[in-house]
Amino acid sequence: MNRIILFCITALFMSLSLNAQKWEKEGHKWYSVPSYYINDDELCVLKLTASHPCNTGKEPFTSFLKKFNKDRNFRKSRCMTTEYSIIIPSAEAISTIIDIFEEKGGFPIRGFAKKKGYDKEYDFTSYDYGFWHYIDRDYIVYSSGFTNGLNIILLFQRLDGQWYCTDTYPCQIIMKELKGK
């Protein structure tokens, strides 16, 4: 019985190892998910097909995102809170946080990973990054991390056919600026 269990565990680890090697060989990294990322110089961020659930309806997410990235007034008009907004209590606060994020160089928001430096002593490569999570029909989450400490999580929600930024979790840099305003 012990041999059978040992054999099963060994087979499982071999399978996981082969999958990891295949993943690495094909060039997939934590920052390189082809369906969610684009080149740094492009403004529209998601490579999602027109038939993807978030791109259906009267306002596709990719169309909303282009406007959200380009136009500050549009961004301000698309901030609101809902019953799911648990971190920031008001649309005005969300809008102000997004303005501070923009002032600090956080826009346009996009999926990316950009190498920022390499530390030989610790064998460590640092990246600025942006991720898209939970891409669903009516709900999408964006998170970024910059080596300068400018980090944010934005929650987007489709309400009555239109997309809005309904909550955010800002970094300490943004919170200090917010308290000063």
C-alpha cells in the first residue's frame, strides 16, 4: 500500500514538473498572459475579442477603457460607489484618488510588465506591472505596482449598461496626498 501511495505522489510531482517546464519553455511568465496584455506603447489595454462577455452590450469594456485612459473629465463622470464599494466611501474620493494616481504618472492604465532594474547582489529583477483580474461580464479588477511605490487597485463594474470605477484601494503615497487635499 505504501508503495502505491509513493508511486502516485511521485507521478503527481513528475506531472507538475513537466507542466512547469512546458510553461517556462513556451515563454509564459507571471507578467506575460497574452490574452490580457499588450505592448507598453498602446493605449487600449485588453486584447479581448468583441464576443468576450465584458465587451458585449451597449458599452464594451475596451471602448470604455480607451476613453477612461484618455479623458480626465470622462474618468470623473464614471466614478461612483455602489453597495459593493467597501474601501472608499464616496465617488468624489474615488475621483480624487484617480486624479492623484494620474498626477504621479499612473495613467494610462494597462496590462504590462516593464523591467526597471536588476540587482546583481540579490539576483533580483524589478518590474513595474499592471494586471487585469476577474475579467467577467460586469466586473473587472485592475492592479498595478510600480517600483517607486505607486500602487493601486481599481474595481470596474457595469451598471445599467455602462462601466464605472466603483472602488479603489490606493497605496500609502496616494493616501498621504489625499489627506493633504
